[in-house]
Amino acid sequence: MARRWMRVLRTPLGLTTGVLVAAVVVLAIVAPILWGDRADAVDTDNILTGPSAEHWAGTDGLGRDIFFRSLVASRLSLELALVATVLGVVVGLLLGTAPLLVGRRLGRLVTAGVNIAVAFPGLLLALFFAVVFGVGATGAVLAIGLAGAPSFARLVQTLVAGVASLDYVSAARVAGVGRVRILLRHVLPNIAEPLVVNATLAAGGALLAFAGLSFLGLGVQQPSYDWGRLLFEGIGTIYVNPMAAFAPGLAVLIAGLAFNLFGESVAKGLGVTTVGGVPVLPANDAKRSGAGEDEHSTADAARPSPSDLVLDVQDLRVSFPGADGPIRPVRGVTFSVRHGEALGVVGESGSGKSLTALAVAQLIEEPGHVDAARLDFRGEDLREGPRAHRHLLGTSMAMVFQDPMTSFNPTRRMGGQLAEVAVHHQGMTRKQALARAVDRLRAVRVPDPEKRATQYPHEFSGGMRQRAMIGMGVMGNPSLIIADEPTTALDVTVQQQVLDLLQSIRDEDDVALVLISHDVTVVGEVCDRVLVMYAGRIVEDLPADQLDGGARHPYTRALVAAVPDMHTDLEQPLAVVPGRPVDPADVPVGCAFAARCPLADDHCRAVDPPLAPVGDGISVACWHAGEPLGLDEETGELMEAETV
Amino acid sequence: MSELRFDDVTVRYGTARRPFTAVDGVSLTVPAGQVVGLVGESGSGKSTLARAAVGLAPVHSGQILLDGEPVPRRGRVRPLQMVFQDPFSSLDPRMTIGESIAEPMPPGPSRAERKREVQRLLSLVHLDPVMAGALPGRLSGGQRQRAALARALAGQPKVVIADEITSALDVSIQGAVLNLVRELQRELGLSILFISHNLAVVRYVASHVAVMYQGQIVEQGPVSEVLVAPRHDYTRELLAAVPGSRPSPQAHPAATARSSS
Ligand SMILES: Nc1ncnc2c1ncn2[C@@H]1O[C@H](COP(=O)(O)OP(=O)(O)OP(=O)(O)O)[C@@H](O)[C@H]1O
Ligand code: SF4
Ligand SMILES: [Mg+2]
């Protein structure tokens, strides 16, 4: 937490504005103490003079020094802005958390009220309140504070609603924790960051608004003065002494911008959690380190790609800049997919399955970096960048994601969204494309496709949305479908339907399929061949029918034995893989699985085993491939079998 | 050991003009000290039924009884605890594991006693007691789900409702959590309503199973009967959809690991 804030301060903008904010605050504290007397000293000999060595910004109608007055005014300006901000935040918090505290019905009323208030322009509200509360500092504070409250209330409402629907709040309710306590313990701490950021932004806004009100004569009154008031007085004499208006104006600008930009940079800094302010690692750096590790990859890179391959990937690497050096979630993956083949990819969360798929589809975004010795799709080299192959990728490679809801635009009809693909990539007219969309929806067995095409994504059930997503993929004539956990969000019967659908598309058009899943049983049933990934590498590449009994790698065998099926022995515990997955920012030397492997020895911990063929169509990366394993009958942990 | 009984429970959502019945007259008993599996497609009302039991969903009609008495839905003592599906959202990211676990503890004991209890619960779910001071961000999915189980146990529940507690987990850790559920049930004699869409998982942990379809229970009975000789069409469909059930499974998958020992 503290580290994340430090990171904000390490960005140039964050640092500058942070220092500036601190300087303004210090100034506001010390200026009246140090220069209060000089700012109030009346000098009747020097009335309304211009800048001089004695008075840098000239003097006002009573001969008081404008430069010092501008410095001293920082106290009142800041004080009032802060009080107004606090008022706005407090009222906003009360209104924003009301729905949680007072129950549903009353809460709805409050929400409606806030929504109406938000619709009014803030300045208008401020002017309205300024008139209601009368001219003067108090009135202006109330005006600016209350004018800021609705938008803050709305923000709080949104944030609270987001947190309140999370399971840990439900869990607290089930535990019998009261509403106020839930608010204080669970909700507020979890929305504090955005609140603080927005309060900082609001403070900047309040500072400017206050200057505005005082300038209009609605704010601070004589003999007190803030920047707005000074500006008001200075404008009157602008032709005599421009500095009289310029000095307080500049002060307002600097302070206001400092708060605003600091808020912005904090918002930006905290929003980005993974990358931070570390410079992006230079591309050739990654290449060099990549090539250094595997000499063989460059050696056979010259081999012409056989024409029966849809996808040919060699030594694919994905890296991201991290706080302590590059993170390498995918570390040299080599595989190929033949026409019409179904390839499964399994492995635990974070093993790099999705990133491998995204890299192939050219969907890794900056600052991520993809590097490969070969990346051929239908004989074309994809390494030239996505732009060169947008057409090919758009029509011939289809991606299906786990959560189809986020893949569709919620505000547009399904038919139109599908049609767009064909308009863009196949040059169809809108009408043709719509007809094709309906036809494709029918092909993926969405019932009543004509009607469904006119509906919005939320009107589709999860399974149907997933089918529509596949339908979108087959708008063109794909030769490869990459499906990343396409059924994980679905329940079993629907999952089966979606898998059947993928299967039938494959059969009809000889389409190749890459099916990513963490469920070994699903992959085993659907695919011809399975890649097992661990810590960004392929540790085993085997025919699917070998999963049951033929797997050689200890990790693959544990994965298979960890899932119960309808024949699992009820007397035995399920297999357990002890320990934690490898952190891609901190990959150990030697075999990455060694820390969790019952067969690991010193050689494993020192030297990373290469993926090598061992017969039966299996390739495996393990020094002790296929050696016997036992199962601890108490804990389910795999162990080295006692050899005789 | 306690018995949880749903007696003709109906839960409705939506407005009075457009009501939507999520749970429709469900009667179901979780016998004392038994694990009852509840299966059915998503949207069939499994989670709603669970949430109604712990007071997170409004009961329209019917009764939810614990040992014959209505389940208390107010106050600090909650004999019914729930474990949620997603271990990444069910623990407050800003509270330490220890604080989260201590939350449902009944009021009374001193700080030191609570701390000891937290440690005991952590070892019960096979987590290192020093984890009490860690924030959830440092834990893996499986570890979090164990912590969530420990939190549920901290409320000294008579019945635990587990809603899809393994479906958000990686297969490699699913096994560990299922082992733990079986172990806790055996050692503490807990009654558990175990919701899952995976029949193989239910078969592994439960003694009874109830099949829910469109808000109603269409079939229930001992696992050995329902899964071997299903009577309702939907149950048959579910059974056919279990992954790996299609190609006749000759070999026992666990045998891969065990065969050679
Ligand atoms: N933008 C990013 N910046 C830094 N690291 C990232 C980024 N995206 C992913 N990673 C890291 O890369 C690793 C692999 O991620 P990936 O999404 O490929 O895993 P996965 O195998 O698909 O897992 P899951 O089963 O959970 O979907 C993870 O450790 C992840 O934290
Ligand atoms: S190489 Fe060694 S540590 Fe790695 S999986 Fe094989 S036996 Fe285990
Ligand atoms: Mg993924």
C-alpha cells in the first residue's frame, strides 16, 4: 500500500506535483507567521505603485505590498478550499453510503435525489447557494461544499455498490456483523483510495471555484483577503499595475493545478498495479536474452514450414517490464497445430496459457513484449506485427474467451456486432453481413436466430452468449479457433453443448482448434493432443488418450489424479500438488517444478530439463520422466514410490 | 450435530408486477452429520436457496428450520455459515487472514483466546498459523479457500453451506480442498449442504444428492442410488455431461499415480 504511493511519487509528474502541493501547504502554514506584518503594513507614500525593488509586485490602494499579500493569502485560500472540500466529502459520504445503511426503499429515494442534483452544473449550484447563504466566506464555503457533494455522493454510491456486492461483505453479513460495522470495516477501507484521489482533485477545484466566487465579490470580504479577493482588487488597477492581478492569479493557477495534477497522477499511478514507473525493457534486450538460452531454436529456424501446419510456433516468449527486472510469464514455448487438429492446453492458473494464446493472436499490448524464433500462421510470418496481417487474423483466426459478456458491446444488438466483422474483413454490405450473422447464429444453434439477432447481449444466457461468440468467430472461414476457457463460466450441461458445437464446426470445415482449459478431463475428451504448461514452459506434449496412464511428467500425473471422476476410489484422498505456483517474476534455476516435485534431486534443481521426445508420441521435460510415484494415503501428497 | 430442513421454501425476486420465482417450493433435509450434495444447472436456484438459508435472500414463503427451530437471521450468533465460490472476492483484501477469521467468532472471549482460536482453526485447515498476519493477496487460491473455510468454522456453525467452493479453483488445488471438506466433516461431524455443478465432485464428498431444475428439486436420494439409477431426465442429462464419462473410462485416473507404488 505505502509502496504503491511511493511509486506515484517516483513518476516525474507525481513527484513535481507532489512537491508543489507540499510547498503550497507549507507556504500556507508559514506565510502569515513570517510575513503577516509586512503584508498588512500600510505605506501611504507608495499607493498603487508598480513593481519595484522594494515591492516586487507593486502595492495596492493602501500601499500594502501585493507580493506578500499574495503569499499570506495562501492560508485563507487553502483553508477555505479545504473546509469546503471536507464539507463536500462528508455530505457526499453520508448521501453515498445511505443506501447501504438505511435499507433498500429509503436508499432508492436518496439515490434518485443525488442523481437529480448531479445533473445541475456545479458552478450554477455554487452560485445558487452563494445567493441563499448570503455573501461572505461562510456562504461561499457552504456553497462550494454543497455544490461538490452530489458528484461525490454519486462516486461513493458507485464505489460502495461495487464493494457491497462482493462476497466478503456477504460473508460478514452471514457472520452477523452489523451494517455500520460492515461499512466501517469492509466498505470504507476498500474505497478509500479512489476517495482520497477524488478529494484531492476536488480540493483543486474548490480552490479555483473559491477564487472565482471571491473575484465576483461573492466570497471573502474586506478586511480578510484570499487570492480571489486580491485578484478582484488587482483587476481594477490592471492598467496601472498588471502585476497586482498577475501575482494572485498565478498563485491560484499554481496551487489549483498542483492539486489537480497530483490527484490525476495518483489516480493513474494507483490504477496501474503491475507495471509501475519502471522503464519498458528495450526490445533487443529481451531478444538477446531469449536467444542466449536456447541455441537450438535459431539453428532449425531456417527449416521451411510444412504446408499441413496451420500454426507453427517456435520459442515463443512473452515478457513484461516489472518492478525488479522483466517478468517472463512465457519462456520459450514451441508447438504446432495441424489442419483440423484439436490441441488442448492445460496448466494451473498463471502458467501462461492465456498469454501464449494472446501472443499467437497478436493481442498482447504494450508494454508486453512478444518474441519468437518462428510464428507462422498459414505460412505467413506473424512477427511482422498485427497490422500487416489484420485481414488474415480477422477472417482466419477466431478467438473465443472465457467471459463472453466482456467481449460484446452491451449497448449494441447482437446481429449488428456479428455483422461488423464481415463488413470489415470480408467487404460485405451491411445487409449481406446481417444475413450472414443470422445464418451463423443458426449454425451455432442459437434458437430463433432472426429474433435473437435483434437482441442485446444481456438478453442472452451465458451459454447462448458463448455460442454467439463462437458464431462471431465463424463469420469468416477460420482455419483456427483459439478458445480460452470457453466453458469455465458455464455449467456442465451447457458446457457439453458448447464443446459439442466446437467439435461439429471442426468436423464440418476441417478447422483446427486450440482449447485452453484448466480442466484436464475436458481437454482429454475433446482434444487429439495435449500440451501441459508449467511456469511458462511446456513440460509435456502428449496424445490425449495417453493422459490416463501414459503421462510421464510428475506434474501431469498429479493433475490427472487430482480430479475426481465418476470412478474415483472414495476411500482414497485425491492427489495434491503441495506448494505454490512459480512467480513469473522470480523463476528458479533448474526445473521450475522442483520445489513441488516428489522426484526432485540436486540435478533437477540445477539444470532445467529440455522438452525431449520419449516415444509413444510423447515429449516431456523431466529428468525422471515416468519414474514411479506413490500417494500418501493421509494427505494425498504424491511421493517417491519405494523402489525395491 | 444438527439437521437443516427446508420446508416448502419459495424465493421470489423482481417486482410485484413481474415476479420471478427463483426457488419454487423446495423441501430438502440435510440430516445431522451428513453431506448433502445439491446439483443443477446455473440459474436453477441452488445459490439462491443457499443465500436464503443464511439470510442473504428474502424467503417468500415456507420455512428454514435448524433442529426444528427457525434459523436465526439477526444477531451475533449464526449457527449457519456459508463458504463462497470465489476465494478471491470472499476475503476482504485489507484485513489480515486472522482478522477475517476472527470476525464471525461469538463475542465474549478475550483477545488472547481469540488469537489462540484463530491459530487452532488455521492448523485445522492445514494452513501455517503464521498466516494469521498475512493479507489475502499473499495467498494462493487454494490457501484462500481454506482460510474461508476456517472463517466459516470460527462461527461455530451447526451447519455449513458450501456454494461451489471448488469451481473457481485450479484442478491441482481442488483436490486438496475436497480432501479437507471430507476430513472436516468426518472429524467435526458437521452437517454440510454442498452445492456443485460437478457430479463427480458431489459423488466424492456427499452421501446424499438432490438435483435441482428450474427452481424445483426434481430428484433426491442417496448418492449410490441417484447417480447409478437416475429417474429424472435432467439427472440423466447431467450424468451424460460429466466430462470423461463419454469415452468408456477403462482406467482409473488416480491409478496413474498410484499404480506403481
Ligand atoms: N500485463 C501483464 N503484466 C505483467 N504480468 C502479466 C501480465 N499479464 C499476465 N501476466 C502474468 O503472466 C502469468 C501468466 O498469465 P496467463 O494469463 O497466461 O496465465 P493462464 O495460464 O492463462 O492462467 P489462468 O488459468 O488463470 O487463465 C501470470 O503470472 C500473470 O500474472
Ligand atoms: S526434472 Fe526433476 S524436479 Fe523437474 S519434474 Fe522432473 S523430476 Fe521433478
Ligand atoms: Mg487464462
